[in-house]
Amino acid sequence: MRTILPDLTSVEDILQEAFSRVLQAETRFENERDAFNFLRKTVVTTSIDHYRYRRRQKRLLESGSASSDFVSDNSASPLDRLLYLEETKRRKSRLEQVRQVLQRLPREQQEAIQIIFGKNGKKIRDVCEEAGIPYSTVRSRMLRGVDEIRRQLRRKGHLRQSERSVDESM
């Protein structure tokens, strides 16, 4: 991911956005490999989306045709701009809620989530080995952490009730 987004703060934002997308997904997995591939694809897709957004934002700012508060195509209608601003506001709110809940998780679960989502192109098992934590331990802690985040977000009304827990989707 660092090859697409060399800025560390962008990488952190992408990981949190990808984590938010994974939490909202209503996906059932046949096995662990399918779950891993889904996580990987979500992180890559989110990175590419962010890269394209930044590239478009830079191009528009350089041309002087966009304000710093709103960046979109020059052809965007007022309704498109309003929808864009509303979606940006919802996204920031959702990310902030995920951050808050993530910070309240036990340290072991936070660490496991960081290992799974912040592996920087390495294999998860290699990252686990470097951290000195068995893969199965990291996986179970991550699953408990994700389930707890979902429960908290549902309780606060930021996540639909119909979404399944991680264990149910695997």
C-alpha cells in the first residue's frame, strides 16, 4: 500500500476507511482464505480510490478551479456538490466512530487489528512471527475486536442491525 500512498497519515486513513468498509460488508466466507482475500481487495480498492481522489484534488487545486472545502469535477452540479459534501460528512463521522470504539478495545485486540490491517504488503503470518504472537491468537483477537466494534456501532445506530458478526460471515 505504501507504493500507492507514501504518506503515513494517508495510509492510516486508508486502513481505517477499509476497516469501516469491511465492518459494513454483508459477506459470507467459505474459508479463511476467502476472508483474507476480501480484506486484501478492500484495502487495495480503498487505496486506489484515495489515490485517484488525491490526484483529482491536486489537479483541480493547481488549475485554481476548486476551493479547498470542495473538490470535484468542474462539471458537477450544485446537487452533486451537496451530495458529495453530505457523503464526505457521513464518511468522516463513521470513521470517527470507528476510531473511538477501536481505542476502547483491549490492547491485545487493538494490536491484532493493527497486525491484520497494517501489514504493509507483508504476509500476515510473517507479521505475526515478527510480533512474536501465534497467527491463531492474532486471528481470534481480531475477530473478537471486530465483533465488539460492530456491537458498539450497532448500539450507537451507526451500523445496520442486519449485518452479521465476523464469526457468522466466515
